[in-house]
Amino acid sequence: MKILIIIKNVLKVISIAILLVVILMSLIYVCITPYPSSPINSQLFNSITKPCKTLEIETGKKGILTVTPNISYAEDKVNIHIRGLEPFEIGSLRLSVKDSKDILWQSTACFQANEFGEINPKKQEPLEGSSYEGTHQMGLFWALKPEILSSFNFDTDLNFNIVFDTGNGDSLTSSILRKNYENGENYNISKSEIRNKIVANFYKHKTNNQRPTIILLAGSGGNFQHQKSAYIASKGYNVLDLKYFGAKNLPEQLEDIPLEYLHNTINWLKIQPKVDSSKIALIGRSKGAEYALLYASKYNDINALVSEVGSSVTWSSKRYFKSSWKYEDISIPRARGGLTEAIRYLKSSKGKAQSQLPYMLSAFKNIKRIEESVIKVENIKCPILLLSGEDDLQWPSKMMSNQIKVRAEQYKFKYEINHYSYENAGHQFDELPFIPQIDFSNIRTWKSGGNFQGNALASIDSWNRIFVFLNKQLENIEFEK
């Protein structure tokens, strides 16, 4: 009887304790102010705004519009030149295209002709009221904005229409074809699907010579990167677009992903006849960059590494108490934000991703856990290129990339390591050059950071740096088209 009474009392105490914890958590949840959110429509093309609307347009000459080349790829620059106007005549250029999902994208720029009656976006800055600011030859292309909220779909060749509205009410028109990279035949590239213990798409050149090979590691979305893979392959590389979770034969979630999976993949690559086994590089973005850096700190079998908005530490999985990675069947120590910040983030996001930067930054208050989870860059045996956004709202990629570089210097890292961070760029600026970017800074459901112009300019510059880096570290290859 006494034992039963004791058991009942113990259960009562446990129940009260659980109730108190639930009440406390509820109070915290209710009291913490959610992160602010922004309007959703600011990225959309505003057809009401007319460039030059505040300027008096004098009657002028019709002029001649020349757009070259007629056929080009996404990374190719286009020359737009208008001549034969009255000196200092004002008019507007309009660019429009329907993407592969039939969504209309538009941009506009107002210009004033020079003393010779010419307008050239390569040399001239548009006037106030235009879709972009500054002198940019391809500004009209990366400043395109959609009629409905969307990313730019470039899965097929697209026709771009250019219109110049002259001062006397006439219009000059031209149309050009912009080709996508999916058709590998244009570059003598074949694409094969690998669906066994390795899940990947393999882009390789049909020539007999061995080539350097790039392994692409996506972020937490885990999707294949078709356009990016084909684009890199067009530069003369083999590309392995590798999945590491979320597919058959792989972990379902980004949780306890074994480093051995990537090691086995590299071993498989090295025996492929078209692969130069001495020239293998990793390009990872976000969680993929975390995977790449952690892997390279444990294995010595890659020759170059590119980290796009990467991490200096290993993080927990979405389930908070689980690790994202494991090595030799043991979970890797992980950093994680504070419980209060986690609750705030969950409350503000309501199941949808917003800015998790405050949560991620709170993790660095736990010095011991950070020290346990730090990626030991000093153990990496290859050159490293670090790219980050100064306005990254998903995690502090600039701060963490700086930490990687500082640690490397402290430990007298023997290889080249460089870090480039971009103003007004956020967590996502890895679209192909001159492709319009979503203005994540004003979207309610995804707070990535930066703005469309900052992200676009970061994309253009970072791709150039990536290829300069790869060509140098993998011993300059000849591009083949």
C-alpha cells in the first residue's frame, strides 16, 4: 500500500512538473515578438510606373535600333545601340520575355541621347524611373520582373523582345533568341542519370580526353541543379550533380548524412574513363558548402573547393537535437541556436521559412558548443574560394566565411584561400549571369536577404571568380563549344 502511495505521489509531481514546463513554454511563445515580415508584391513589375513620366519628351527623330547578336546564351552580353536621334532626345527601352512557364517578365529604362543622337546602355546610366540603377550593359536583362510572383524559368530557348519608344511616338522593335544550356549537344556533352548507391546526374564531354570534374552539392532544398550543371559543363568540365538526401537509397531528411557517401562518390568518379582523377573539385552552396568543407577537413582527395554562402561550423538538422552529418557512424557535433530564439523563429514563420538569422547568430553565444562543432579548415589540403552575401538573412555567411579565413591564417594554411563578400546580396545569388533574381528582401514567405540588383551583380561577379579560380587550380582548360 505504501509503495502505491509513493508511486502516485511521484506521478503527481511529474505531472505538475510537465504542466509547469508547458505553461512556461506557452508564456514564452506568446510573449516573444515575432520577426517582422514585409509586403509580398514589391518584386512584381509595376506597369503603372512609366519611365520618363516626369520628363518632358521633345518631338524627335525615329532613329535606328540595332541589337546584336541575334542568337546568344544566357551568359553572353547583348549590345543595344540606338542612333540617328536628335541630340539629347529622350526615350525609353523596354525588354520583355515569356519564360519557359509562359510567365511574362518586363523591364524598362529611360535614356537621354548624347550629343551625337546615340543611346547605348553599355556606356550610359538610365534616368530616374528605370528598372535598374547605374551603367550596366545587361541591366535590362537581369532587372526583368515578373507579372506574378515567380522565379525565372529558363528551361527552353527564349525570345526576348526589345522596344524603343521614341520622342515622336514611334516605336523601334527588335527580337533576339537566348539559348539555354540544357541542350548538351550544342557543347558535345552527354547527360546520364545515376540511380543506385549514388544518386546523381553526370554531365560529361564526348571527346576522348580526360577532363577536370566538378561535384555540385546543393543546399537544404536538395534539388538537382540542371541549369547550373549544364552551364559549368559548357566551360569544358565534367559535372556530377550529386544528391545526398531525399531520394531512394539515400537518407530521407538532411540528417546524419555520412561523409563516406561523398568519399565513395569520389572513388567512383576516379575510375571513370573521361575523368582526370587528379583534378576533382567541390562546389557547395549553403548546407552543401558546409558538407564540402567538413568533408575536405576529413579526407584528402579533392583539388579545389568553392564555398557559396557556406558555414564555419557544423549545424544541427531541422529536428534541432539531431546532427546534419555523421562520420564513421558517429554523429558530428553540431551548433544550434538558443531555445528562446528557436521558439521565436517558429512563431514568426508559422511553418514557412523567414529570416532565421537571429536564431543562427544566437548559437555563437555557446562558445563550448561552437568550439566542438567548428570545421577544422587547417586540415583541408586544397585551395578554397569563399563567397558570401553581406545581407544574408538565412545565416551569417559573411561572418562565418571570415572565420574560416581567419582560422586558416592562424594555423598557417598552406594553400590559397580567398573570400569575396557582396554588398546588397543575400543568401541566394547563384543564378546564371544576367538572369533576373527574385527580390527576396520583400517576400513574406522567404527572407533570404539582398535585393534583385545586389543579387544579380553578385551572381555576375561570383561566376567570373569561380571560373578564374577553377581554371587556375585545375590547370586552365580549353573551352569547347
